[in-house]
Amino acid sequence: MTTALLTHADCLGHVTPPGHPERVARLEHVLHALEPLPLLRETAPMASDADLRLCHPQRYLDMLSSRQPAAGFYRLDEDTVMSTGSLDAAYRAAGAVLRAVDMVVTGKVGNAFCAIRPPGHHAERELPMGFCLFGNAALAARHAMERHGLERVAVVDFDVHHGNGTQDLLWDEPRALFIGSHQMPLWPGTGRAEERGAHDNILNLPLAPDTGGAEMRAAYQGQAFGRLRAFAPELIILSAGFDAHQDDPLAQLNWTVDDFRWITRELCAIAAEVCGGRVVSTLEGGYDLQALAASAKAHVEELIEAAK
């Protein structure tokens, strides 16, 4: 089988102010790095409001629509900005992960990577934050459960910032397991090990500043991998943030490209054991352009190898 790449030019139309870390160049660098790889390239569709209501109420969608500026920028908060093309980009980003789930669950491809922006794992039910408008990974999980009838879906988030939005959206969902590793202390301040979900369905792996790949590998081997195997998900969704890289300007973990390669390989191996290799990965953070591109390429190379 093969690996699908889902993206859309609309995701380049989400423009942020000069100096903003979540900028168009992020996606440009990722797409350039993936150009030589053997991927099934799929155009991301536009999600519908009905799709987004799997996680977000209509009044939230209406609020975002009312804030979209005709020109310039609208700040939803200090960090989260909308421009004229932002809603189209966000609807395409959500549409990408939903189509990726369709393709993987129905066996059209072995796994998939969604090269999209804005990212999604900080968006809560009715709160945009952390550069995010819609909870893409949580939407993918809900879509798999509600539209495809899956009974167990896991989301693994290795972005350096805690996926508070995904945790919020899946907190009360017994069919979903959320596992997240992240630097602590660090914005947004959530992700303590004591946060376990309404059904003991949350596993947080906080990592101290300045720790590196060895500590990350030990945490996943000691806590996450066994939990994931025991849950036996029918699909694994990855929130693939690459800002734990040692060169990233927004955090202080010391991962290398090889660490992102390792975690992808290990998670794909577990997927091969428990769910026929079914993995959907979606781009989250990563703000040093060279580190982001190299890490994303290594991640996708491992997806390609796993899908063979």
C-alpha cells in the first residue's frame, strides 16, 4: 500500500502578521521537503459545518465567520490571528484530516499525512487559541467513530506544547484514548499527569525543560506504548508537532530528527500490531523552518516505509 499526502493551496492563504511564528513559510518548507517522496497526493476538500459540529457548536462557527476580516488581521487573542483567507484554510485543514480518515479506514491507502495549517490541537470546544481554530485531530477521531463506526480510536500528540484542545474535546469520550507528551512547565500550562479524563482515557507525559530524546523514549516505552497496545485502537491519529526539536525557538526540549523518526517508527509498529497499520498524521507545530522541514520529512519517510 501507499502513503497519502493531503494538502491544499488554501492553507497558504492563512496569512499572519510579520514576525508571527505560525507563518506561511512553515507549510512551504514542509511541502518542499516532501516533493521527492513517493506519495499519493490528494487535494484536501473543504469541511462542512456539519463536519465541524462533531466537535464545535454552530454558534462557535458563526462567531469565527463574523470575525473574519475583509482586509488586514483580526486578533482572536494575543497569539491567534485571522486574515481574509484564514477560514478557508481552517476548513481545508479539517477537511484534510476527515478525508485522510476515509482513505485509511476504507483501505485506499495504508496511512496518511496532512500537511495543513492552521494547526488544531489547542482549539477547545468554543475557544480558539494557540494559533488554532478547529480541533483537527479530535475531529478526525470523532469522524472515525461516528461516520465509520470505529469503537476505539487513539490520538498521540508529540508536539512540545500540550494538546489542551484535543484533551478538552475528548475528555468525556470513552471510545478515545489521548496520549500527549509535552514540555512542562510551558504554555498553555495544562497537561499534568493527574489530568486523566472522565474515563481514565487521558495519559499525559510531561517532560522537563532541556531534556532530550533519551528521556522521551523512556517515557513512551515505560508508559505510553503499553497503554496504547492494551487499548488496541482501530485507528491511531498523530498530532505531529515538530517543535520539540532542539533548534525550535518556542520551547526548550532537545529532540533531534532521529527522535522524530524513532517515535514515528515505533507508533507505526504498534499500529501494525493492533489495527492493520492504520495511521493518520496531521501537522501541528514546529517553528524553526529547517528543523521543521527535516523532521517532517523523516516522519513521512517512516510512514512510507510502514505502509509498504
